[in-house]
Amino acid sequence: MGADRYLKYVNPVLFLVLLIQVVTGVAMALFEWEAVHELHETNGFILIAVAATHITLNRGWIGRMYFGKK
């Protein structure tokens, strides 16, 4: 399976995790709920893992765009 096939799944997950991170960040500013803080922290670790997967799957494109590698 090529990276493009995996990216069809990783990209929407990345968007969803990023959206949750933003919403919980705003909620933390508005409310003092412990559950929001826990969700934000846990989701942050998930965001790091999904973002690392996304970057790994796009390493060929990144190399071509920024480093001129073919």
C-alpha cells in the first residue's frame, strides 16, 4: 500500500484531533472543568502521534518541496 492510501485515513483523523484540541483549548479558557483539562492533555499526545504519522507519510513531498530531492 502506498502512502496516498494511508493519508486518506490519516488526514481526516488529523483534522478531527486538531479540531478537538482547539475546542478543548477554548473550553479550558472558559470553564474550570477537570474533564476538559484531561481531554486536552490526552488529545495533545494523540495529536503529536498523528502529526508524526502524517509527516512520515509525506516525507517524499517534503523532501521535494523543501530540499529539492527527487
